[in-house]
Amino acid sequence: AQKVTQAQTEISVVEKEDVTLDCVYETRDTTYYLFWYKQPPSGELVFLIRRNSFDEQNEISGRYSWNFQKSTSSFNFTITASQVVDSAVYFCALRETDSWGKLQFGAGTQVVVTP
Amino acid sequence: GAGVSQTPSNKVTEKGKYVELRCDPISGHTALYWYRQSLGQGPEFLIYFQGTGAADDSGLPNDRFFAVRPEGSVSTLKIQRTERGDSAVYLCASSQPNTGELFFGEGSRLTVL
């Protein structure tokens, strides 16, 4: 069963628009970690954030912000005032306690930012 | 360089051949991971090493796939009797143990004709 669902396959925005990427996860663990990674056209996955299941505070880092809601099993990611350099595929991932070395990735959301 | 290094970057082979893909992790990282990414999909876990031993190999699809890390640093992913369905980008990552921040290489693109 898919543990991480990213329902949006592709989102296209014009520069300076905000874009929100949805991530819904499924786990029975009470302790788990959620991640976001960026994969630009070069192909190398770049770590953006890690959040543990006990910390539901929203986080902001520059133009990036994350909204973690355990009640809806969601960990959404917003890019504010998007730029062309934000064009990439973004992956949400889950790490559970019984498979500590394994990240389970969603299928990814392609973000296309046009000038 | 300071990042995860993977070789070759591209490998084209014929069905039935044997292939080796190499990963050189970031110095000092004790954890090493192999993932496989097919076109339009997220990375799929294959195997995780902690030091020299495979701590979790539950993602290896079948016994044609094998990985080693004999000295706890460089790792080699070995694929026997390759099939067309093995075509994908094979990603390697490393991390400090239990940090969760995986540093990925650029991948080895394998094409089986």
C-alpha cells in the first residue's frame, strides 16, 4: 500500500505566485519522521526538511514553509513568491521506526515556474 | 569532492549481462543507502548499510541484486543477468547514523537493451 501520497502530479505557476504541495501519509507508528526533498533537473536529490511526529509546529525557512497536521496525516509544503529556480520535482518521504534505514517516497510533484 | 560520488554516471548493457555500480559516500558517514528511481516515480528503497553490514535489504527485488560494503566506505551494487525492467537510475546516499538527512549522489543511469 502506498504510504506517502502526493496527489498533484504537476503544478504550473507564474513567477512570484505562491505554490502549495500536498503530502498525505499513512502509518501506524506513533514515532516517525517526515521529509521533503527537491530534485532539480540535474537529478541530485536535495534535502529540505525533516520533521518528527512529536513536533507539530509549523516551520518557515526563507520562502519555504511547512504545515504538519497529524489530525489529517498531512505535511504540506508552500513556496512563497516562487522563482524560476524553484522548478523541480519535490518529494515527500516517510521514515517509520520499524524500518529505520528506509525512506518511503511519494511519487513526487513537478513544479514548473515560468517567468 | 565532498559529496557522494557514483560511477558510472551512465551504463548501457545488453539483457543478460552483469553490471556493477559503485558508490563512494561522504567521508565519515557510516550509513549508506541504495535506491532505484524509475521515470516519473519516487525513489524506491533497495538496501541500507550501517558500517559494513546490510542492516536492511528488504528492498532488493530478487536474488539477481546484491550489494557489498566490505570496508564500511565504498559500496558496490551488483546486478546479475540484467533484464530490461532493471533500467532505471540507481541512487546512492549516505548519512550519519539516525540523522535522517540523506545526502544523495547524482545517480547511475542503467539502460538494459
